[in-house]
Amino acid sequence: MPETTVAAIITGAEHNQSKILLTRRNHDPYNNFWCLPGGHIDQDEPARAAAIREVQEETGLDFSAQFFNYFDEIIPEHQIHAVVLVFVGPGVGQLQAQVGEVSEIGWFTVSEAQALPLAFKHNEILAAYAIQPV
């Protein structure tokens, strides 16, 4: 049965708007891979609130989330079948990686991000984001 998750494309309010924030995972699946911050939606939690919470938990930033698009993440080798609701917006505040879940945080251009080993289907998400009109 598919589950619904959230992911965040965080742009820099204090940083160059052309950069996005990625986190390096510190657990399986995809240990040491870079990814968009995000995760599971809690019971009775609205999706937008989940995106804001996940960004706060993983990065320490306040996230002004606006819905971007949804993506199917069907990854049989990891027994993953999720519908990912992706939100985009600026992140403000002091960066602070959540110990245990995130080992590193960094700002990247979209093309730099796409050259990294990305977890899940985040390359597909960034490819769709890259062709958005400004």
C-alpha cells in the first residue's frame, strides 16, 4: 500500500536564490546519499505542516512552504512505494543538522545537486524543478 510523504525544495532567503538546500542522510535506506529534506506525515497532520515540521527538525530552518508538485516514488529494491508531495520556498534561520538523521547540510545549485548521489527519486524532482519558469 502506498504511503504519502513530503519533501522540501528550500531556497535561500539569505543566500543566493539560485541555490537549494540538501541534507546528507545518516541512516538506511540511502545512507550517505544527499536528499531533499522531508519525511513522513504524522497521523492527522496536514501535508504542508508536515513539510514545515520536517524542515525544522532536519535543518533548524523555518520554511515558507508552497505546494510545487507530487511525484511517485516506486523503488521496489527498497520496498518503497510513496506519493511525495513536494513543497518549495525559502528557508530562514540558523542551520543545524539533526544528529542521527542528518550528517551534513549544504547549499547547492540545482545542477550541482543533480551531480550528487541523490536518494529516492530526488533527481526526478529536481529535474522538474529546474524547468519551472522563473
